[in-house]
Amino acid sequence: MTFDFRVGASERKDAFIDFLPTFRLVPGMKLRVAIQVDDGPVQAVEVPGSDTTEPTWGPARRFIVLDNFARARVSLGALESGAHTFRMWAVDPGVVVDRISLP
């Protein structure tokens, strides 16, 4: 997915990605997407609550299921005012993106 957005001088420089609660399709595998802003480095973003060390029905996962989403806050770095491009790619199967909030 690719989105164009504009940033003002005083606006926040974070994006929020909301994921629907899903199960790992492969035991021990994380749930991740990759993002890139403009031509910057590609960052892996893990779905909150999908940590492989926590049991499937651990405490963090229970709250995600009750809220019906998991939100990841992603720093977009030091962006200058003006137009930018946000890209996202699927990395692991089973990730469902519900909403992306850009500055």
C-alpha cells in the first residue's frame, strides 16, 4: 500500500497502525509488516501482542481481543514540512490492517 501525506511544522511525526486481532498462522512466528517513509530505511513493525514468547491467550492478547484492535505507534523520524510518501508491505501471513493514521 502506498499513501501520500503532508506534514506541517508543528504536527506530530508518528503514524498509528491499527491491526485486527488475529492468531499466528505458524507457531513461533511473529506477525509483522514493513513500512518505509519516502526513500528512507525499511522498518519492521510487529503487531502488538504477537510476541512469540507470550502465550496465545496471555494478558496483552486478552486486552487486544476485548478492544478489537492492537495499535502500533511508529516514529516517522525527522520529517520536514511538506509532502511525503508512506509505504507498507506484508511480511508475515495472517496480519490484518484495519486503519492507518498519518500526520
